Amino acid sequence: MFAGLVQAEILVIVNAQNPHLQLERKQVVDIFMGRVSTFPGGAPAQAFDLKAGSPGRATFYKILTGKSEAQVDAYWATLVFAGRMSPPRQVDSDQALIKAVAANPAAIAYIPRQPLPAGVKVVMELNNTP
């Protein structure tokens, strides 16, 4: 019946106090790839990531950037080696991501589609479709 509608597979979330209602793909890419450390408007942004090897992490980066997890890790290794930047802080689970975002007004993270608790809100939806 709703064959034309696509469910978002991944939600990009921020703290409920974050003034942004929506972010563009380029803005999210820039934050998660360390190109910027602020949200549009200049407020600090702190990206949170799932641990390396997590299926959700690989899916997120593939959909967001078109890069494999290995390519993303290699990119970060180069930046860290050069002393230029630190990668997003890694946590163990989707629930840990939600908790980190709810507790930190500067936080941004991604989770699979699910009901959201108070304290976080969606600023972007990513689908695994071209």
C-alpha cells in the first residue's frame, strides 16, 4: 500500500536543547569526518560513534559518505597521525549513543530507527536507497 514510501534506516540525533531542527547531509558529513567541530551557527559539536566493527557503524558511513568502514578508519588514522584531529568518541551500543546525546548539548550521533526517549531529537534521516 505504501510501496513508494521508504522508511529511514538510520536517524541522526542531537540533544533536545540543540536549536537545529534539521541538518543537511554535507553538514553531518563534515562533523563526522572532522572537517568542522561546530554546528551551523558556531555552537560546539561532539560526534559520538559506535565501536569499530559494529554493523551499524559500517552501515552509517556507507550510507552517509559512500565509504567503507576501513576507508573511514584509514582516513582517521591519517588525521590522528598528523596530530590534526581526534575521531568521534566511540561507545558500545545504540543505547549508549542515546544516553551520551541526551546528556550532552553538543552531542550528535546516529542510531537505527526506533522510538526516541525525551532528551534527543532527529535532525536527519538516512535511507539505504540510491
